[in-house]
Amino acid sequence: TDLVRAAYVQHPEDDDFIQPGILYREVLDEAAKQRLAENIAGAMEGVSESVEERCYWYWSSVDEDLGQRVKTAFAAKK
């Protein structure tokens, strides 16, 4: 059999973005949110344009604000 990462019973909130989104919105303060976005943008240096767009989609799936912050921080590094 194949090994699969899944709950025995699926719930609507079972996805890869719910918990990170809660952490971002409810735990991190503004300074921490900005540091996170800048660290992510720094790690993206040298990626192709298609990977760059995928990164924006990924982090926006966690939280729209985070995706926008990453995009802004990455643009500032160019």
C-alpha cells in the first residue's frame, strides 16, 4: 500500500494553509510579519519567473497580505 499523509476522516479545514494562516494572522506582530516576508523574498533570489509567480501564489494561499508583502519585498531586492 501507499503511504499517504491524510486524516482518517477529511475535514473542510484540512489543507496545508489553514494553520500557517492562523499563525500569520493571530500570532505574529507587524514586525514579525515584515521580517518573515523579507526572509522569504531573500530566499527567492535567483529563481526563474515561473517559480517567482508560484511563490506568490503559495504565500498568498497562506494569507493574501503575506503574499503581497513577499511580492513587495522581492521587488525591492531587484
